[in-house]
Amino acid sequence: MRKLPLFLVGVLGAYLVLRAIAEPFVIDVFDPATYRDDWGGPGLAGVLAVHCGPGVLAAVGFWWARRRSRRRSEPQVQA
């Protein structure tokens, strides 16, 4: 039962990462009219923060979880 929430969090995180990667290509960063009315607008920095920020946080979360899982799987060396 614990695996379903982890799976759903993984799917959501993957969506956010992919959205963060795609966002700069979806909008025309040189034309403010294409992103003026988006969340975080009218400035480009705000739009990218709102649309890419969660993806960056999800990527950091994936990295942290992977690092933590590797530490748990390594055998402990006792001195």
C-alpha cells in the first residue's frame, strides 16, 4: 500500500521536471507578448520561476532520494 503514493509522487515529479525542461521552448523568450498573461508574468523571470521552479525542486528531490537510497544499500564498514 505504501508503493502507490510513492509511484504517484514519482509520476507528478517526472511531469514537473519534463514541464520545466519544455517551458523555455514553448514560450518565445524574446517576445513578452507570448508570456505576459501567464502565471508569474508579466516578467520572464517570474514566469520561469513559476513554471520551472517546481520541476527544479522535483529534480533535486529525485537526486536526494537516489543518494539516500544508495547510502542505505551500501554495506556499513565497521572500524
